[in-house]
Amino acid sequence: MTNIAVVYCSRYGSTKQYAQWLAEDLGADLYDVRRVYKEKLETYDTIVFGGGLYYGVIKGLSRLKRNYASIRESNLVVFAVGLTPPENKKLLDNVAQGNLSPAMRKKAGFFYLVGSTDYDKLGPFHKLFMKKYRGQEPAPLSRESLAPIEECVRSFEQEGPKEA
């Protein structure tokens, strides 16, 4: 297996849980994006980044994008976690286009995972925005939904790094 880092940015815990599962399943190192430096990321063959999706923006991805020049030789996989139904392909295509630079889109695998919402854990602004979910049980996260991401990462062993 290649040298893999799973980097995440999570506000309410769904993205962190997915990142932990990925790191376990892939034998990867796990980092909170706020606590890892580009010098560390430069040492990895493959970087998997996950962030919560808020109003079309993948939280924490901007930190990775700022350092993209120094990690562009690494394989890259990005996943977003949100409440948008995964059937909404047009919206998710827009998320990828709006969050990934053209160079990153050409190189990176992009995936979307459905998160869980617990109304009681939301901050005041998100509570207002998510009012329609109040009283609903949070959907359980699915470890099985990580299979396509894991398959993508494992495919890098055969292919080697993609061109930047």
C-alpha cells in the first residue's frame, strides 16, 4: 500500500467519523486539517481530504488548495459530506467545479457522502437553516459507503501518481 494521509475538517462529527474509518481501512495516517502542515503532507504518495459541505463550500479544503503546488505530485481524493440527496448529480457536479481548481478536478477523485444531522448539536445559524429537520432522528452513517473511495485509493497502487 502506498503512503496515505487522510485529512479532514469536521464541524459536527460525520466527516471525522468517515475519515477515521477510512484511515483504519486503508492503514493511513489521520490528520485534522487545522493541525497538519504542508511539509508533512509533502511526504505522502496519496492524500484523501474530507470536509463538510456548507452552502456549496467544502469546509477546510481552502487550506489544502493553498498548498496544492507542494502536493501536486501526490494522488488526491476529495470527499464532501452533507445532507444533499446524492441523486442530485447536477448540484454535486457544481460542488466539485466550485471547490476544486481545474488542475485538481483533472487529477482528483471526487466523492460525496451523506452525513448525519443531530438538530440539538447544531449552532444557532445552522439550527435556523435546518429547522425543517427538527425532531427527525439523525440517519446513521454508513461505513459501506466508503467502498468507492477505498477502491479509488487502492487503484493508485497500480497506476502510480496522476499527472498534475
